[in-house]
Amino acid sequence: MKAVLTIAAVALLTSAVKLPKLVKKQFTYVPSGTTILQDEERSVQSFYMSKTEVTNAQYNEFLKSLNKNGTEAEKKAARVRNENWLEDFKNPMAEYAKNYSTHEAYQSYPVVNVTYEGAQLYCEWLEKQINASWEGKKIEVRLPNHAEFIRAGAGDNPQHPYAWDDVYLREPQGDFRANCQVIRQNQITRDASGEIVVVKPLRIDGAKNRSVDLTAPSESYEAYSYGFHNMNGNVAEMISESGVAVGGSFNDFGNDIQLKSRSEYDGSSVYVGFRPVFTIVGEE
């Protein structure tokens, strides 16, 4: 009989490893196993993955450090391209362009409009933070490959299209399991040419009546599988393959937010964010 590692068993396996606070707070361990990618079984070695998509707050902390210590080329590569909000939607999106990445109301929301190079620079910065706090270990932070993304989302059920245990987008009681187009139908629609039109634009009113009508906070909806939020929908996530994002976004319908779903992006996108993974590569 094939042994199956439950989340509880994973916790026992990793409890002996003394993790720094930064790792315990932000990452979850995924054990070695197999997954299905493009109809082929793939072997995946163990790794740690961020519990959530990288938030505006986390990325802004990185930018603050980069502004002090980075080169001009790095700063240019890492900047948030908020102008995408104005270019990708027909309705005026000035509030998003002005406030989404910096307003206090949206610090827990996923960072978007960053480039592949910017995400890699973030991973390099985070790698230094973790290595500095983890005595005796040497780790490598990077973007996941697609097989790792599916393994983290599906766990020991590689045939499941989503991070939950069935094919339905709603819980039995009616709650949605992900932020995707079927949920947002009252907020966004498409015109005759297929382009998105925002029906209900963003409102920001200080600490009152705060609302975002496209993305949702990174730590929202139930955490499935090994404890990850928003593996399906919300924002599509970069992988190690440049220009490719997986898992679908708030703009995609249910069939396009599966773990195997792939989409292309050019440079940066309002629909694309990322979450890093790391592996232990040595002892010090």
C-alpha cells in the first residue's frame, strides 16, 4: 500500500527542523512526491512555498531596501508599473493606478504589475533575509516550476484540477472557493470586442468603506492542501518559465483557474503576481 503523507505527518516531519520566524510565518513545507503535468507523471523534490501570493506590503519592504542599496538598473527592473491599470481597462482606473500598490488599505493584497526580473530580484533579496536568520542552513529562493506549483496545490491528489477535493467552485453551503470571473460578474463585464469593462470601479475612503472589486487579499478564501491560499484565481502566478503564469486570475472563468492552467504575459500585468519557493541547498 502506498504511504500517503497527511498535513499532520508533514508537520511532524518538519517539527524537528528549527525554522526561523520568517520561514514559519510565511512558508509551508511540501514533501517530495509525484504530480501530473501535461499528462505525464513528474517527480517533485521537497521544497517550501509561500503560503500566499507576495503582498504589496512585502514587495514594498523589498523596494525600500532596494532604494537604499540597489543599482539604478535593479530599481528600474523592480518598479511597480501601476500605469497598466490605465492601459488594460476601458473604464478610467485612476484610483487603482494611484493607490493600489501603496495605500494602507491594500497592503495585504497581492502585488501585481511587476516584471519577471523584478520577481527574481525579490527572491534574491528574500534569500539573503532567510539565510541571515537561519544558522547552519543555506537556502535558495526562486520562482517555482509548474510541476512544483501543481504539487503544492493538489498535494497527494494530482488528478484534482483545483486545490480543493472536487470540481465545484462553491462550497456545499454556497460559498465560493476562489476569486474568479464567475464571482466578479457584477463588477466587470466585456464589450462586443471582448475587452474588459469595469462596471464598479475601485473605491478608497480611508479606513471606511474600503473595497477592492478585482483582486482579493492574499490570505483570503480557505487554505487548501498543505495550507496555501489562492492557488486558483485571484492573480495568476509567475513560474520559473519567463512570460508564463499559472493558476488563473480574477479575470478568468473556472476552467481557466485550474492548477494546470497556463497563460502568457508580456513584461508585467494587472492579472499576474507571484509567490516564491525555496529549497535547502546546503549546510554551513
